[in-house]
Amino acid sequence: MILADIRERRSSQAEAGALLEEACSSGASKDWREYYCESLRGRSLAAANSVSLAEPLLVSGYQGMLANQSRMPAGRLMHIADAKAALAAIGK
């Protein structure tokens, strides 16, 4: 997932999307990492101009991380702000 984050930040959306598709779990009980993964997938899709596909992932990822922030390591809380910025960038 870290490699996908790096690829997405460096504008390698196709590579990031493929890595994230493989890395993200769709389990019923999610922890903050799975919401973070959703957010990354949403950012990757938004960067590829697939906003309609990106929006639900960005919303779910942001809300999930926000709800689980007390269980997130302090060094990872920045992902919540990144997800919020991604939502703002698509106008939601």
C-alpha cells in the first residue's frame, strides 16, 4: 500500500490503481488501514478523471479514518487531512 501511495503522489495513477486494487481488502470489519486504502484508490481514480467512481471511495475512506482516528498512529493522522483535501479537490 505504501508503494501505491508513492506512485499516486508521483502521478503514476495507472500503476497506483493496479497496486491498490490488489492491496485493498473488502472485508466486513474495517480498520483505519482499509479506509486509508479506499481513500488512496479514490485519489487515484480522481486523478484519472473518474470522479464518479472516486467520490464514494473518497467519502468512505475519509469518514472511516475520521471515525477510527483514535486507533491511528500519530504519524498516520496526516492521511485524514489528505483525504479531506482530495474530497475538496473534486468539490465534495
